[in-house]
Amino acid sequence: MNVEARDANDLQVLERGTRAGRDGRRRERYRCVLLALRGFEAPQIAGQLGRSRRFVQYWVYRYRDGGLEALQDRPRAGQPTRLPRAAEAQLRTRLDAEPKPTDGVCSLRGVDVVRILKAEFGVSYSLPGAYDLLHRLGYSYLKPRPRHRKNDAAVMQAWLKDAPLLSRTSATNILTGPSKSGSRTKPASDRRAR
């Protein structure tokens, strides 16, 4: 393929993009163009990448005609988000802060996020929609149980130490002999069941 670098820095950008790029599709496009700039032909590049010759030609010609910017994804069609992109930073700040006393909880759950979105941002989300929004913002709705603000570790340790059922002296009172439950099973009959 007869294509030349449009800019002197393009080779470095393409090499860096093929090694450290996070988006797999863009990384493959960069690799495709980089191989073409190094003098490989379309069928050779297609064989190395495991793609069609048409794929290789499409992206190399897009680079030739538009540069590195042409290798980026085009905006996709679809319904815009209910929460404006500008308000996402405010929602992140609200979620990262401690819950307000008016929330009435020590940790925010999905239903609380739905309520906050409706009351403070004026947008209504279903519970699955709120979970999708949280996932898109980088949050996980699966968390370990939170520690309550009034939880005292010293009091809990003292209770564990003094609890009668958990104390070391009560462990010696537990019967360790044969069961006194009144079962009519013969001692050897459990071997046949295995």
C-alpha cells in the first residue's frame, strides 16, 4: 500500500497507541495503519491481524485522507442520556460525599440514587437505569455492608470477650460423645449408604 505519514509525530503516536491503547478497536486501527506505513501490503496486514483486506484498506485510506483524527470513533446514534453530561460531575460529588441527614441512611443504595436523581437533578430513572448510570460513571452497586457511624469497635470486642455462649469455658460443657437424640440408626448402617 502506498501511503505516507501525514505528520512527523504520527509514527510515535501510532506506536504508542498500539502498545498502550485501552480501546481494542482503535488499537487495531492504529496497528493496521502502522503496518501500512512500514511498507506492508493489504493482504499481508490482513493476514497478520486476522481481518479482511477491505477492513485494512478502509482504515488506511481513512488515515490517508483525514490523519489520526479520522481513526477515532464517529459519534454513534442513540437516545441521549436523561442526566446531562454536565451534571455527571455534580452527581459524582454528591455520591462521594457522606449521605445527608435528610437521606435517612448511612449508605446510599440504588433506590436512594433514584430518589436523589429525581429530587436534586429533576430526572427520573428506573432502578436498572440508575444502576446503568452508576456503572457508566465507574461505580459498583455491589459493596460490602457499610460500617454505621455509631459503630464502636471497642464495645464490640468487649461483648465478644464477655458473651456467655462464645466464652472458652462454655466450650468445655458441650457434649462430645455419641448423639443422645434417640435415633434408631445402627452405627454400621451409614457405611452402606456411601
